[in-house]
Amino acid sequence: MKVSIITATFNSSKTIKDTILSLENQTYNNIEYIIVDGNSKDNTLEIINKYSSRVSTIICEPDKGIYDALNKGVSSATGDIIGFLHSDDILAYPDAITDIVSKFSEGSFDAVYADLDYVSQDNTNHIVRKWRSGDYNVNKLKLGWMPPHPSFYMKRSCYIEWGVFDLNYKISADYDSLLRYLWVHKAKAVYLPKVLTKMRVGGISNRSLTNIIQKSKEDVTVIKNNGLFWPITLLFKNLSKLPQFIK
């Protein structure tokens, strides 16, 4: 299987080297690596060109935000499977993509998801939170469960059939897409019980009180639009994060 991995960048010079090197170190050979850059003004592209030998496509042009950039990446992808590696994230170990493909080969799955560690901005070996997804059960979505989006890999044919990120959402488009795929379209998903991705803390959704409020508002709309009862789903979605802080 060819795996298309998409990274959206914009002035990502502080973190993109680590991201690229984690992709460079992957043992799986059939990777199509697509970088979508929003016309960075720093030396992001210089770093990419210096350290990456596995980039297949670079799209460099203004965009309407990260979800627009990721949509461009999906449109350009030619792989059997599509996944996302954000510009401040790293793949946790060299066999990560090998393990994803092996899991797909075990059955007729539409998607594979894994676990994620939140790590310190300055030290990716320092774990701040642990997101352990657990086995898949579609009814868990009613109680706010979702897999970590950076660990979610899905067949490209499903993106073609079910659509990409809804640009009406500035923060929660990933949550909307997961509910659409898993709840509305009943994608057949399976859990890979390994930490696939390390994500630096300080993402856009928790960057400020304003963003937290906006994210909650968007989450309510997402839950309603995907046919779930928002008070229960949103409550348990937020409560489910508490165990992630227990080390």
C-alpha cells in the first residue's frame, strides 16, 4: 500500500526539522510525503529542502488556514491510505507507518487509529499527557470519545466518498470529520495500541481562553450537525481528557 502523509506548514522553522526527521527515519518505503506551505516568511522551506529526501510534493501558496491546507494535500494525494503529520508533531518510532499498514492488512478496515503523547515544546521526551484511545466501539462517540486525529489513518477512497475538512470550522473541523466518518458513515475502524505520534502542547485549540470558548461553540455545532445529543456528548468529551494527565 502507498501511504500519503500530509504536513501543513506556515512559519514552522522552530519545529519542522524534528517533524521531517521522524518521517525520514520511517522504515516503510512506499510513502508519498506532501507538504503544503502557506507561503512561509521564515526559512521553513530551506529546512525542508535541507533535511528531507522523501518529500514527493511541495505546494507553496496562500491558504485559508490549516484545514484548507490539509484539504489541498488530500486532493493531491495518490496513496491508498492518507494520514497527517502536523508541523510540530513527530512520528514516535521508526516502524510507525509499517505498523499502520500491517494493521490495515489484517482485515477490510476503512481506518486505523492509535495513541498519542502530548510532549513538552522544548523536550519531546518529556510526556505531559497520555491519550490512550482504547478499542473501537461506535457507541463511545455518543459519550464524547474520539481517536486522536494525528494518529488517524484512513483509505483515500473514503475521503473521496465522504469529503474532507469543513472550512466553516476554524478549530473543530477535525472533530467534525471524525464524527462524519465514524458516526454518520460508520467507517470500519480498528485500534493499534501503540503511541504513534508525539504532539507538542500549545496547539491552537488551547492557546487562549478565546480559542477554548470558540472550540466549545464549534464542538456543539459539530455534535448537533452529526446527529448526537450535544449536552451529554460535550460533557463527557471534556471529562474524558482528565485521565490523560494521570501519569
